[in-house]
Amino acid sequence: MLERLKNAIEILKSQRIIRNQQEFVERIGYNKSSVSLILNGRTPLSKQFVLKVCEVFPMLNSKYLFDGAGQVMRVIQNESLDGVPYWNLYVSAGHSVSEIIGQNKPDGYIQGLPGADIAENILPVAGASMEPEISSSALVGVRRINNWETLNTERIYLIITSEDRMIKRIEHDSEDENILWCVSPNYPKFKIYKNDIIEIQRVCFVYNPK
């Protein structure tokens, strides 16, 4: 549990929810030396301490901190709450995101991730093809694009074909306008035909929990 708490603190810092560990100590209202002893493993980590952390930082998932279950940031189940819809659709399987979303309710709502509110939907990632930029345990926020003929090769996209749902950069083929090349840092690039593409959405937000 201690390592998960440390990981959560690093996430809070990386997402600029806190500036440093000192701000973390100040916000939870504990003595600096007491927190230092806890984080260094010299004082047992109590349930009460973790509950206090979750109270001050409600975006943290208490189930993750206590049991290691789920994501570091919590998914809100109450659809009446504000937040970005979260869909437990791993980016590695086919079918249109828009089609699934149009027929179902989200698995929950993400709150408290700075920058995530620009996304229309959030999905988890499986696979390491885009590491280190996007880890295999990341969450990505996506937005629909109006015209994928003008794709930007500097950006990352969620590409959906009849067989795959994947995150890649895209290159245009220099000879055949019907072909796009999917590019990632860890695997050779490969071509897909535009006619096989069901949908393309732009990745506008990335949350790497590591």
C-alpha cells in the first residue's frame, strides 16, 4: 500500500495538482516529519492516513490505494456528476467507438485529471507500441475530427478498422492516396487502406500513471 501511495503522490505532482511533497503535507494537515517517517517506511501506514489523503484529494481511487484495484484516479459511477465519460474499451480491438458509445452508457466518469476536460471520451490503453509517450496502462482522451483527409503527422490518433482499435501516428503514402501508414516508436510501420478505416479520432489527452 505504501508504494501505491507514493505512486499516487507522484501522479498528483505530474498532473500539477500539487507542486511538491511539501504541498501534499500541508494540504492533508499532517506534520512534515510524521509524513516523512510514513513515506520512508519507518512508521506504519495507517488506514486513517490513507482515508485522509482520499478526502483531501477526491480524484484518487481509494480502491487502488487500499487494494491495488483499478486506476490511480477514480472513475465516478454516478452519471449525474460532471466528468468526462470513461469507456472500458481497450485500445486494441475493433468496432467503432462512436457506434458503441451511441448504444450504451459509459462505465463511469473521470474527474480531477487536469487537461482531461478537452476530451469527449476517455479509454484505457493496452500494449506498448507508443511507449514511452503512452504507456500500456495509460488513459487517453479522444475527440472526433471533422475531416481526416487533413491528418497532422505530428499528432497521435485513435484509428479504428474492422479488426483493430489502435493508437498511432499517421503518414500519407507518397504514391498512393488511398494508403495511410501507421507509425509507432516500438514497431515497424505498416500500411492500411482508407477504405478499411471505420473511424479516426484525435488523441487530445494522455494520462500515464507511471
